[in-house]
Amino acid sequence: MPRQNKGRQKIEMKRITNESSLLVAFSKRYAGLFKKSSELCTLCGVEMAIIIFSPTKKVFSFGHPCVQSVLDRFLEQSHPSRSRSRAYQLMQHYRNSNIRELNMQLSNLLGQLEAEKKTSEELKKIRNARKEDCWWDAPLENLRVEELETLKDAILELKKNSERQVERLIGNRWLTLQQ
């Protein structure tokens, strides 16, 4: 019986030019790389560190037991003169990029917090201004006849709306129970 499809095809190894395809491929493949690395560490008991700079210049890392300890061990066992140059620079760049990213996140969060505080202050001002305009919060003895009539109409309307809502909820519950 002939095959219906071609199955899994081998893709040509060349740089992906389409930016969105490149980012999708990167996200899938780096996750796969980390998964395989984790399996290797678990099955064989090895220690490893992987540092990846994404196409968008973000840093991703995997380390077992952790990136820092593996890099430290690598630097200790490498040639002191050569390891201090390139490996040390990579480690410093990794540390600095994490610190920069965390600082950017902190700055964004602080900006959001400040904006929320301003919004909160504005809302408090609006609430306070409305409290002065809320004649219905005043004692009933202080209300004029027109205000009492408006309050009465509003309460009756609220009562009708509440009754309709209760009927609707009870009707929905009744339908649910019958099903």
C-alpha cells in the first residue's frame, strides 16, 4: 500500500531569512536543546552549562547543578591566563545581561507603581468631590421635597431591577436543575 504523505522531511541547514519563522524555530529548538541537556545530566550525571544569546539579544541559560558553579569550575580548571580572558568575559557578560534585564524590569515596575499611585490619588479626589455632591447620603431630614421624590423614584427603580435580576437568576437555576 503506497504512503499517503511524505512523512518527516529533512530540512536544509541554512540560515532562516523570515524573521517570524526564525523566532519560532529558535523558541522550539532552544527548548529542545535544554530538554536534551537535562536528560543527559539526569541519565549520565554530568554537569553542564549552556548560554544562548537569542536573535533578539536575550540571554537564555541552562545549567546543572547551576550555570554559575559550572562556569566557576571551568575557569578553575582552564589555563589561568587564557580562561580569564574569553571565558571570564562570557561569564561577566552573562551576569551583566541578567542584571540589566532585572534593572529594566524593576524600572518598568516602579513606573507602573508610580502611575498606579497617581491614579489612586486621582480616584480619591474624584470620590471626595462626589461625596460632596451625593445629596442622597445626607440625612433624610435635610433633603428638600424634590430630592426626596428623586430618591424615592431611584429606590423604586432599584427595587424593580433587583426583582427582575432575582427572577432571572432563579429561572436560570431552575432550568439548570431540570437539565
